[in-house]
Amino acid sequence: MVSWLNSPMRDELRDMWNTYDPIGVYHFADNKAEWSQDEYDGYHGITLKLLEGKADHHKFFKHLKQIVTVNMGITWNEQLEAHTNTFIEGLSNWFAKGEHWTKQ
């Protein structure tokens, strides 16, 4: 069995979080190399828990908004709201396909 640290699923989830990038460390940094690729890895567990628990969009959104505003201290705005909705849709589609399980 492949460990979580070496699994394609972890890499895919990391890529999705790094693309979402609510802090902006990858999108706005002059030198992206100065930021570790594991910036958002601490949120993988809750993300998978919500996906596995079949959380609806509203519940997922509410949880992510709390993470972003409380844990990360980011000011909420319309652009972030739209980006969060897109992120949730992408996560849900990725998880529903189940391809992440077959790669292990």
C-alpha cells in the first residue's frame, strides 16, 4: 500500500489547494520557490473528511470560509467567494471520479 506521503492522491489534493491559494503565496509571490509546496497540507484532513462525508456545497463553503477568514486571517470578498465556489466544485468533481483511489 502506498503511504499518504507518497500517494498521487496527496499530490493531486496539494495541487488543488495550491491552485486555490487563498493567501496568495503562489499567485502573487515574486519568487515562488521561497514558499514550500506544503503550505496548505494541514487542510487535507478536513477536506477529505468533508468529501468522504458527502458534505453539501453549503456546508463545505461555510467550513472553507471559516478556515480562510479565521485561521488564515484573510478578508472575505466577492472574488474570494467565487474562487471558493470554483474550488469546491473542482474538489467534488475530483473526488466523485474516484480516480485518486485507483492510482494507489
